[in-house]
Amino acid sequence: MSDHSESLLNTLIKKVREYPRFSKDEIEKFCWMAVHEHKHGVLPSEYDIREIDEDLYLKLLQEFK
């Protein structure tokens, strides 16, 4: 498992909460968007299938559950 800094996680948590129309009902989507944006530098398009850092996604998701 990758080692992700607490600072990175805190930055992504803040980013997730600041997304327009943020909803805890769709937390998986918003966490995926944040990790995608972190890795690729842009928000995903509707049918974006580029890979993300799965470990980082799961850690971020865990912070909200």
C-alpha cells in the first residue's frame, strides 16, 4: 500500500467538501473526482476511464465513512 501524507489527505478532504453540489450520498463519486484531479490535473469527463491511485481513493473514502 502506498504511503500518502496526512497533508495530502487533508488537502483532498477539503477539495471534496468544496465541490459544487457536494453530497455525502455520493461520497464515492466525489472522492473519485478528487483523486482523479490530483493524479491527472483535471476533473474527469463524464466517461473518463483513466486510472487513479486506488489506495489513495480508499484512504480518502475511509475519512468520510
